[in-house]
Amino acid sequence: MAKCTDTNRNKSMQQKILQQEHDPTNLYIANLPMTMAETDLEAMLSLYGNVISTRILKDSNGTPRGVGFAR
């Protein structure tokens, strides 16, 4: 009986992960340090949950604008 419960739990987790990957909702983050890279943002947010993607906006010269998005 425990095996069936584990299988159902695994399927439920897989469905949740797939749903998160296709969820278009982004978290807007402002006042980021100008030295922060996308990998830094991902590392910081991963302490709180699964991070699908991160993006820091940059101007035409490639200089970070201090704002970003995460899923």
C-alpha cells in the first residue's frame, strides 16, 4: 500500500513541476545591485523554492538596470 502512495505522490510532484515550467507568471524584482548577475539572482531565490528562470534587464550598452524577473 505504501508503494501506491509513493507512486501517486511522485506523479503529483511531476505534474506540479510541469505546470510550473509552463506557468507564464513572473516575479518582478526591483532595486537589484547593479553588479548582480542572473546566476546570482537564481542562487538567492533558490533558497526559497524551485527557480525556473531568471532575467536581469540591461540597457543597450549591456549595463544592468537594477530590475529583473524570475519564474
